[in-house]
Amino acid sequence: MNNLGAMLSEVGRRDEALSVAAEAVAIRRRLAEQNPAAYTSDLAMSLNNLGAMLSEVGRRDEALSVAAEAVAIRRRLAEQNPAAYTSDLAMSLNNLGAMLSEVGRRDEALSVAAEAVAIRRRLAEENPTSYEPNLASALNNLGNRLSEVGRQAEALAATEQAVAIYRRLAAASPAAYEPDLTASLSNLAGAYLAAGDLGRAIPLYERTLADSERVLGPDHPDTLLSRHNLAGAYESAGDLGRAIPLYERTLADSERVLGPDHPDTLLSRHNLAGAYESAGDLGRAIPLYERTLADSERVLGPDHPDTLLSRHSLVRLRGEAGDVAGAAAALQDLLADYVRVLGPDHPHTLTTRNNLAHLRGEAGDVAGAAAALQDLLADYVRVLGPDHPHTLTTQNNLAQWQVGDPSDHLSEGSRGILAEALVALAAASGTAVVQVAGTDAWQTLRQRVARLLGRGSPEREQVELERLDRTAAVLNAAREGETERVLASQEATWQTRFETLLEAAGDDEREQFTAVLGELVEQSRHARVAGGGVSDNAFHGPTAFQVGDHNRQDNHFGSGA
């Protein structure tokens, strides 16, 4: 029955798989009650499988409870007979760590993953041939957990250790370990992406896709996932010209191979909609989001995290279309669902709070937006740490609302702090950003602006790059008759950013910043006015990481913030 459940799950028949897995647990629980010595271990194995099935259909709290029971059983067995059951305990800890992560309990997930690595490292030292592959799997999971709490350097180190082990194993036995090596390299590419290192992430994703097609074939689910990952990396780099066709191909292949209702297919459809949105093509993005939401509610249920993500995307577009009050009300309802389903500290919950604060500010409640972001910042520091990119983004958002609505420039009192010449320089710099977007000079200017506004922080610099690329996308998508309004709005936004920078700087810094801005204005005079082309846009979709003893996919979704 365990095997039948796994096979049903692999072909997307999740409800049938869950039913079979639950029946297997019921049978083995009854047998274990009658003969604990013979069947308790089998019960733990069936609980492991049931937990995975529950997680796949979005029943995360039940999955967590089942996984915790499996760990408790195997911990007790390992204490009684370490030689026989310690490895099984590590396997269950791996699964429990993934499920704790799914419900936002990131610190506990990290602790559990670290325990699994410690066990498997000890076993591998005693018997490398038997346990090194399991150690590599545990290191992959540990890397994911470290990345989730913002400890990117440690995450890279753990993932690189896993790659080194799999590389050695694949050299000795290619048929057995090349798929695992490919999966581990995909994890490493994801770790580079999480750290903002697109220069290493994209080539590695390209290699992973080529290896997956060679080792597994073009239609294998892991190959489809590799293609999806590469599309996401291209989108993260702003290369929508390559991202969108790759997303489109992946969606078509997923529908053909897995079926239109498979969760991976729904995910591909959602992320293709996100790429269309990044390109400013709302005519294709909105219907695709709407179809994905309807299908997700039908297939996965209204409380599945993927369903909630689709709702979030549509609410965000509703606000951007001008219905700020309606979007805020819908987002408040969504926030309540996120808290109920995933908990108050889950990253998706925190992201929703960020977006809700922004809508409050857009509706005119600037003080309320700033207060909400102040509370959110404290929670981000507590949950993810002070250096996590989401924490830094929230700091940046808070700074903007504390000086007033970004679309309205600075208040008159704040503006008086700046000399008239500096206001003029900020205005000219805002115009420069808009004029250069889409020209051959754009890449150079965007890097310089991001470095200037990032003020020495790689994380803040990445945030600024994403802001710049959203500007390029908005300008490129402006329809006839709207161009002047869009240009003026974007110029005002960037003027405000530069005014804020200059006002907050000390005298020495201000002198340095004015010199850089003067150079940027001069550079813009040599570039033609923007006439098309879209640069780096924020990544909407998942970076898929391989976790678990059988390379279960642990998808980490972009926030859409």
C-alpha cells in the first residue's frame, strides 16, 4: 500500500494517494498495538509517507503532527537499538524539518535539520559507503533551512558539501548518483540565487537543465522543474525575453506530461502569469491568474498555500489598477487566512502584512502605513534576523513612508531642508533614470544608481535593482495615451528617492552623492530617450530545492511584494 500511494502521488492523483496512505497507517497501527516489537517500525514508515501526502494536498498542520509522531517513534526505537534505527530517525527528522519550514517554524526546522546532519555525519564517518549519500541529502536540506533564515554563507557551505559528496559518488557510479548530483547542483544554484549571485546561479541552472535532459530525459518531472527554475532565474535577472518562452514551454510540457490539474502544472501557470505581469502584459497575466486561482481552489482546496498565493497575486493587481480600498479589504481577509493556515510568522503572512501596509499608505493613511511597517520590521528581525533581504526591504519601505507618500514627494517641511539646487539635482536625476531606461546605457546606469542607494549593503542594492527594473517594465508597458502620465509618475518617484538620500546624508556624504548624481545626469544626456526593452524584474515564482531522502521537491515561493 505504501508503494501504491507513492505511485498515485507521482501521477498527480493526490486524493487517492492520501486515502491509500491513511489506510496503510490504520492497518499498521492496529498491528503495532497487537505486536509492538514486530510492527512499530513499519508504523513509523507509514506515518512518514502519510505526512508527505498530507503536505502535498496542503494539510500542513496534520502533516506536521504525523511527521512528529514518526520522529517520536523512531527516536524511541533508536534509543533501544541504535544500530538498527538511528538512520531511520535521521530520515524522519529530515521530513519533519521540511514540514516545520512549511508552516513557518523556521528556527525549529533548522534545529531539526542540523540534528539530522549530525546523525548522518556520524554514521558516514563509521561507514562511508552506506551513509554518505544520506549525509549529502541531509546537507541539502540543512542548506535550505539556513537559507530560509537568512544565513546565506552557511547555506552555501552546506550545499557545496553536498555537491562535493555527490560529485565523488557520481564519478564512481554515474548511473546511481548522477540524478542526485544534478538535484544537488540545482540546490546550489538556488542558494546562489538566494544570495543575489545571479552570475553564478544562471550558468549553474543552465548546466542543471542540460544534465537533467541528458540523464533523465526531456519529459521527466525533475527536468520540467529544472526548466522552470531556469526560467525563474532569467526572470530574476530581468531577462524576460528568455524567461517567458521558457515558462510557456514548461507549462505546455507540464500539461502534456503531468496533466492540467497537477500541482506542478498549476505552479507553472501561476509563474507564467507573474512573468507576463513583470512584462506589463496584464491582458495575459490577469486571465491566467484567474484561471490558476479557480483551478487551485478546485484541485488543492481554498486553504492550500498555492491557492492563497494566487489570491494574493490578483489582489495585488487590483490595487495597482486603482481599486486601493477594495484591494485593502481583500488583502485583510487574505491575511486572516494566512494567519489561520500558515501561522503569524510564516514568510507569506509577513509579506501580506507588508503589502497591506503599502495599500494603507496609498489610501492616504501614511501614519498608519508607517506604524504597520514598524511592527512588521520588529517581527522580521525576530523571525528572519536583521540582515535578511526581507528585513532590509521592510526597513527601506518604512523609511519611505516615514517621510510621506512616495508618490507625493517629501512634505513641505522636509523639502525645506534641501537647498533649491539639490532639489533640482534630484529632479534631474529622476528624469535621467526614466530617459535612460530601455537604452543601451541602462545597465550601466542602473548598477550605479543601485550602488548609490544601496549605500554599501548588497541586500539593499539588490532591492534597488528590482525597483529600477520595475520602472523599466512599467515604462515599456505604457499604452498609447498614457505615456506622459507614466513618465511623470516614474520621474516623481525617483526624484523622491534621490531627495530622501540627499536629505539623510551628512555633509561629506552629500558632497559625494551630488557628484555621482551629476555624473548620472550627464550620462543620460548621451543616451537616447527610452524606446523599449525591459530589464531585470523581480522574480515572482519559486526556486525549487531538492529535499528529503527521495528528492522531494521543496518549493520556495517568491513573495510578489
